[in-house]
Amino acid sequence: MSPSVVSKPAPQPPHDQFEGLDLGIVGVGIAYPPYKVGPDALETIAKRYYPESKALKKVLGINHYTGIATRSTFGDVDHPLVNQANAPNISDLCDLFLTEGVSLSVQACQKAIEEWGGTADDITHVVATTCTNSANPGFDHHVVKELGVRHSVEKVLLHGVGCSGGLAALRTAANLALGASFQKRPARILVMACEISSVLVRSELDSIIEEEEIRIGPVLFSDCASALVLSNGIQEEASENEPVYELLGWKHDMLHNTEDDLGFSVHPLGWKVILSARVPELAAAAVPAVFADLLKSLPALKDKSPTAYDWALHPGGSLILSGVEESMNINKEHTRASWDIYKNHGNSSSATIFSVMDQLRKMGEGKEYVVGCAFGPGIAIEMCMLKRRMDALGTPDSGEAELMSETLD
């Protein structure tokens, strides 16, 4: 029996479940590290430290056909951590994350707070996620400390949610904000995601050689930190800006018996990507039902056609993007921001979806409503509906504007 979205009967919520939530994303911040590497970087590392093999040859061939022009990374091909005699261990990786990853996260959070117009003192909650660090206390503790957020702020750190982590963190923040609204208290929730994936390249190459296994993690993943501020609108100050996006609703679901298809397993040398060949097909097949359920909860949205919306899809890979486009009868114009981030930065796991949302508002007017969607271990599906503030349009990042037309060709 093929995997499908879990369909256990559940009480149906009232149709007005998501009406009048008054939840707004009032600031977004993205921070990529200073380096970008092209496909040749992986080939250089492989030739320096590994013998030829059929599996490695296959991976290096895939590497040139991913559709990724550059991946954002903490270092170039000569970075010391990926040029040791052996792959860095989990302790080495943790040390890097708690310096470089925390610093990058602080930058992203500062950008989000600045756009919002509030201050670190006004933050009421923090929701964070990562799948490339397991420190205790978590990286969010160090970020909050550097930002100057009060030490009593309520914090939640999500783990085990992988590439769906950004939207899972947003969903968690939304429920916290609704709880505060019920108590008639203000909520200004800092949501952050950070991933440092590029330094896992040696560990992944080890497995390719030792197990003669085709592993595509090293051709896809990159580094990024992203953040946003979610507000429930209570006790707004004059300095606070209008929402960039309104959050109207969300859905979370799981695909049955797909735990072995998508994951991120702990290992002495960091983490190992689990990504089966079935993932693009499974993900694409699951989206229509989740989208239909989301629309049922939002009866005010009269247009039920997927083409009526822009789509902020997590760019897990070109086959995932094109598969969802086919299953939903949408095209690259609807998913333009996803393709743009994928081509110019690669897949930065949980941190990517906020980057896609940020880029989308810089790419012209587009649709008023935006569907956010990401897939994570399990296989988990996170989906949300956003309403754009149409006058909150930005400018594409430097160096990316000229690539947009190529992305949509």
C-alpha cells in the first residue's frame, strides 16, 4: 500500500477557525555567510581526499545538473575544517556552529527586529529551530544573550523537524501568540532558524566511498540564518511597522510509513542526510490534499485554484519544485522565489523558507495571497496561508536581480 497523508478521522473545526487571528509577520531578516561555491568546489574536495569510485563518479555527475549555480557557505574550498586529514567530528562542528552560526543568527534577528521597529526588550517569546546543532543550552540561548533580550523571555527550541523547521517554528509561534491574545497580552515573537550544512561535506563523502552509496546531500545543502517577528497586534507602539505578511492559517500533516525516506541521522561525524528517490513523488502527491484542507479552513478565500496564489515552496531540490508544480498545475512564475533562492544559495534546510518569503516580496507585485509549504523528516508537511501587504515591496538582493530572468526561463 503506497504512503499517503494520514487520514484518521478528526472533529472538523468551525469554518471561521482562522478568521480574525490578527497575526502579522512584522519583520523578516536573512543572513547568508560571505562565501559562495559553485559545483566545482565539491569536485575539488573529492579529488583532494578520496579515490575514484562508481558512486562518487555518479554523485559528481549529479552535482553539475542540480540547477544550483552557487551555494552559500562559511568558507571556500580551502576552509581548514574541510581540509583536515579526516572529516571533522561532531564536537568540531558544534564549536563552529556556536561561533559562526550564532553570529549569523544574530545578524538575521537584528535585521528582522529593525524592520519591525521594536526593540529586543519588547520580545516576549523566542521560537528557534536547527537540525545541524544539538548543544545544550541551545543556540537560541546564545543568540538571545547577544541580542540583549531579557533573560526571562519564554523560549522554545524545535529539533527533529529538518527542512520543515522554519514553518514548524512559525506554526508554534502562532499558537503561542494566540494563547497570549486569549489572555489579552501582547506577543512579539522572535522566530529564528539557522543551519550550517556545508561542513558536513567530508562526512558525506566518507559514506559515499565506504558504502558505495549515491548520496546527494553534498550537492544540495548550504548555510543560512533567517528570522522573523510575529505580532498579535495587542498594545502596538507607534514605532512598530505594519505587517509584511498576515498569517491567515496553517496545516500540518504526516505521510504514513515514510520515516525511512527523509531524515537526518546523528553520527560521530555530524549528521547523515537520508533522502530517498521517492521523496519528490511522495511530496508532490501529498500537496493537493493538504492545500484543499487549508482552503476549507479559510472560506473567505473564494478562489480555490492553486494558480490564484503565489507559492513559497521550500526548495528541497529541483525535482521537488517541479513535481509540486505539476501536481498543482502551477508554473515557475508562481514559484519564482523558490527557484531564485535555490539557484543562488542552494538548500539551507529549515532556514530557507523565510529566505524564500523575503525574496518573494522583492520580485514585483505578484499575487496577494501566498502559500508557504515545506517538507521535513517523517515525511512531515507544513503549509500556511499568508496575505501580502502589497505596498511592502523590496528590491532584490545585489547580484541576484540579473539572475531572475534566467531562473524563470
